[in-house]
Amino acid sequence: MRANRTTIWTSVLLGTTMLSSMAFAQEPADNMVGEIIVTAQKRDENLQDVPVSLQALGGEKLDELQVSDFGDFVKFLPSVSTASAAPGFGSVYMRGVASGGDGNHSGSLPSVGVYLDEQPITTIQGALDIHVYDIQRVEALAGPQGTLYGASSQAGTIRIITNKPDTSGFSGAFDVEANTVSGGDQGYSAEGYVNIPFSDRAAVRLVGWYVHDAGYIDNVLTPRFYPTWGGTITNAQYAEENYNDVDTIGARAALKVDLNEDWSITPSIMGQSQKSNGNFSFNPDTGDLQIARYRPESADDRWYQAALTVEGKLGGLDLLYAGSYLKRDVDSESDYSDYSFFYDTLFGYGAYWVDDLGNPIDPTQYIKAKDGYTKESHEIRVASPSEHRLRFVAGLFYQNQTHDIEQRYIIDGLASSISVTGWEDTIWLTKQLREDTETAAFGEISFDITPALTVTGGVRAFKTENGLKGFFGFSAGYSSNGEAACFAPPVTSGAPCTNLIKVTEEEDFTHRLNITWKIDDDRMVYGTWSTGFRPGGINRRGTLPPYQSDFLTNYELGWKTMWAGGSLRWNGAVYFEQWEDFQFSILGANGLTEIKNAAQAEIWGIESDIVWRPTSNLTLSGGAAYTEAELTENYCGFTDLNGNPVTQCVAPLAPSGTALPVTPKLKGNLTARYDFQLADMDGHVQGSWVAQSGAWTDLRLSERAIIGKQEAWTTFDFNVGLKRDDWRMELFAINLFDERASLYRYAQCAEAVCGGAVYSVPNQPRTIGVRVGKSF
């Protein structure tokens, strides 16, 4: 098996080179690889002219790959990794910049920024799970993008670019789908858009979708005995097959008005409601795709974003304003019975909980949460004409985001004397308000030393502020950690009092220096030295010092090339990165998130993508990334009084040389598509192979021993379709061979306690379906 894997991965990594050498024998023909226009550098440019490690998936490619959500396109981006336990709650990483810490609320800001058009949509908890339909392209910019994109673009940026209203004519489409999941239920969807021009200067574009994702995880009947409490609980009322179904409904509307030849405005609004049931992981000890849960689990995720873009010319400059307001509300409930059970088994936890009469009660815990997010952003920038020898982009940016946190840890029937004041049956309450603000000024200047040689320099000066206030903890009748520590009346709605008010702020800058050599019209190489940052912040446990910013320094050499008369595009980059004092989150005492700066790490790797059209009917495309990420100093697990990481200790939790978690060393994909004619119809057949090597989920060696390693996995997708005039039909199979990939592994509470029940988040089992659509 190891030999086979080595052969496979050698083929992937060398595939670009082999395809390139084969391309030299090809004669120019009508099989040119299409040009892709991107806006990664805040101006319209050909992908091949942008000296950034950038992979772009156009709208047609997204349709061909059956992409409908964030996870679908991420698997085709080799430099991107994710850790997600449920829809809408994922963390995104690029180039191995991942510590593998707990992703609880009020944690570190994301290290990868996600944008919808010109507006950031990365909330404090993570990126929105946007349904992908009528999308022009997805751009993935690897490496620090802090000069033009700011705080949450430390390791990279993902941009989702929508199709805009078009004044040239009326158009529309709809698509419907039905599918069935192996061992699960049936799913279906309906999507559509319409573009309506009002005149040659105004048009509106309306998009809507409804998706039902079938469940495939079984909550199986399993009794559980608490040895200290002395009782047995059962999940009979919650046991159900295929109980993790999801319903998503959403819409997008955009209006474009050309005020004159130079100025246009585009207001837009997009909203989505996603309701999910059950749990999206399974316990291998219980059974394949099976789990035992003893309390309800669900999430209701609702959000909308209103945005305005104004574009125009001011003298000889292009001017753009982009502003947005995002509001997101998530109501969720989740089982926390592992915490109850293992604490009862190991520490006699069941003896603590009684009702108002002093009788022992079922100690099983569950969580009810309400999370409210807002995000407001404004950016104004100017750009000189791109054809000038000396050109620039400069602008100002402001962003404010809040997270209103409410989490109740509940034990039914709990005595009022040990419940948090005003919150029945609540053993622990979090009622906090977090606020993060960033202001920045940025600019980049490019100068053509010669027609073939260009140097670019950029800087972003920023100021950030993070504040956290409110209440967290137990009742005064149970513990000194909570109401007993309060020092002021409540400052957050519903809190019994206030035991935390802290603010931290900082100022700094990031930079980017690039030199680009245009060898000829088809080939370019570049070198980049850039930095990215992630702000520090306040710990939920107020007795801990604030965690500090971490910085990433990137050294990169890349290439953008076309070969064989334009029938082959081969791009790639090699890089070396230094990650200083990176932030690491853990579940500390009482299951409370603690964030500390950990240590230093180094990352180096290579990433490459290719598109080759040997004939006008056959298209081969793929990408691969190899990443080596490891500590260069010990992680000891504690800091000094100023929050600086201590790296000299007798028994480090992760010694120098330990591989960073989450990101696999190898990740790759290959897609082959053949187009053909069948009578008066256009047909195609396509296969896509995606694979990655194994990865750890945690940095600490002790937790690795408990949680285990995510094994390497390989999946294969297949589809065949026909198109006649405006009608199209496609049959598809996703995960055709029903491989079980481990996307994430975790325990419900601190691993040393809850490690007896380890859960794995799988990919969706084999899904076979049919899709029918019409354009008009």
C-alpha cells in the first residue's frame, strides 16, 4: 500500500512537468486554454500577468466540477485546508499556517480572509457557507495578502466573485437536481437566475436557490450508565436514521446603474437561511456512520449582507468605493453528554448535581446557544491606469465586527441554588460581547524598469482594537468562578452581573516587495517578499493575559507560463514562510477556551496547477501542493507575564521539529473531460480524482495519542451529460467508489477527559443524481 501511495503522489507532483514536456510536441490548433480575467490586485488583469500564487476557478469550471458550496471547491484548491464539524462552522487554512487549536467562540480571528466580491465576509467565528450558483469565478490567493486585504488575510485570501447585472440583454436559467446518498436519504435542489435590463444603462440580476441535503449519519439507540450517579440514560427519543439533513434557502439581488460613461453604482443584497439537524460526525467504536447522542442537536444559521459598490473615474484615476453591512444570527443546540459521562466516571461528577429537594438528578449536559454577528466594512481606493509605466493602487479601509455570545450549559431539573441567577437549570452561562475594529491605509506602486522587468512595493499601516465584556461562569452558590467574581452590574443583556471588561489595541504595518520578469508574451517568473499579520485579543478567562499578534513572513518564487501555442497553461510557486509566536487555542479548565502565543514555526512547500488541451475535445487539468510545516522551537504550553511564549522547558507539549497539524503534506487533484457530438447534441464525460495524505488535528503530542491521525484518502467523481439547444441534462456520481475520508477528528471536551469517545467527520458517502437545466 505504501509503495502504491508513493507512486500515486510521485505521479501527481511530477505530472505538471510530464505534461509540459509532452506539450512541446503539440502543434498550435483551435485548442487554446481560455483567458481568465481576475481582480486579485484590485484591478482587472489576465491571470497570467498577476505575479501572485493564484488559482482561479471560472463559472463554467465550477459547474463542471459540481460545486455547490464552500467544501466542494476547496477540495480542488491544493493549498487550502479546512477543519469543520458542521455546515457553517468551518475554519479555513492555507499553506500549512494552522496550529490545530480549539475553534470555540471568542477565539483567534481567522488567518484566511474570505471575500464576496469586494466585501469581506469572514466573521469572528469563520467564513459564511455561501451556496455557489451563478458565480463568475473563485480566486484563491496563497500567501500573505496583508497589503491589499488586511488582518484576516495573513496566510491567504479566497474571493467569491458573483455574476453582475448585464445591460446588454435579457438572460436567465434554472436547474433542478435529485440525488440519493448511499446508505442515506434523498436530496434535491432548485436554482435559478434572471438578468433583466431596464435600459442600456441599468439592469437587475436576481438569483435564488433551495437545497435539501440528505442525511447519512444514524443516531443509534445506546444506553449509558453513570457509575457515580448510579443511573442509566437512553437516547430512545432522539434515535433516528439519517438524522443530519440540511435545508438551505437563499437569494441574491443586484442592481447596476451606469450614471454616465464614467460612473456606475451597484447596490446588492444577499441572504441565506440554513437549518441543519443532527451531528455530522460518527464514532468508529459505535459503527460506520453511527453515533450516540442523548440530547437534541440542530443549528439555524441566518444571515444577510447589504453592499454598495461605486466605480468611476476621477481625472485620470479609477476610483472605487465598496461598503457592506453583514448580520448573522445562529441558534444552536448540541449534546454535551460525553463531558457529563466521562467526568462522572473519572471524577465522581454525578454526585454534585441535585434538584431543589436535594435529590440526585441525571447529570447529562447539553448546550443552547445564540450567536449574533455583525460586520461593517468600508473601503475607498484609487488606481492609476494599468498601462502606465509607473502605476499605483492606494486606499483607506475601516472594519468593525461584533459577536454577541450566549451559551447556556444546561442540566434539566438543576437546583435553583446552583443555577446561574435568572437562568433556570443553567450550570454555566456565557453572556459576552466581543468587538473587533480595524482601520488601515494601504498602497502599492509598480514601476516598469524595462518593458520586461517590473518592481512592485506595497505597505499597509493598520490599527486594531479588540474588546471583550460581560459575564462567564457558574453561580455564586456553586463556584468562585462566575457570579462570585463579579465587580459591576450587567453590561450585556440578560447577564446576572459583569466579571470581565478588557480592551487591547495595537498598531503596526505589513509590506510586500515583488520583482517580475516577463520572459516573453507567454512566460513570466517572479519573486516576492511579503508579510501578513493576525491581531491579538482578550482571553475569555479574564485572569489570563491578552494573546499577542502573530506574524507570517513569506519568501516566494513563482512562474506563470503558456506552452504549445497556448494549449497548455502551467503555473506554480515555491515558498518559505516563518510564523512568529503563533496563536494556539486549547480547552482549559471548565471547558473554557484559552489562547496563548505558542512558539515559532517554519513552512516550505511547492504548489502547481495545470490546464492542458491536447485536442479541442479533451481537457486535462489538475493541481498539487507539497507542504512541510514544523515547529522550530519547543511548545511548552505557557507564557511569561507579558504573554510571550516560553520555549525552554523539561517536557515540552510539542518539541521542536513537530509537524504542524491540519494541513496534509500532499494534496492533489486531476480532472479529465472529453466533449463530443451525439447527433444534434453536445455531450461530455468527465472524471475527477482528489486525494491527500494524512494529517494530525492537534499540535500537542499527548492529544495526538488520544485523538489519532486523519488517514490519507482518495475520492473519484464522475459525470456524463448532454446539451441540446438551451436544455441540458447531466448524470453524476460524487465519491463514486464510496471512500470514507476523515475530514476532521475531535473529542467533545478536553482530550484527556473525553478521549474515550473520538469522533470523525467524514465526507459524504457515494451520491448519485441527475441534474436538468435550461437557459433562456
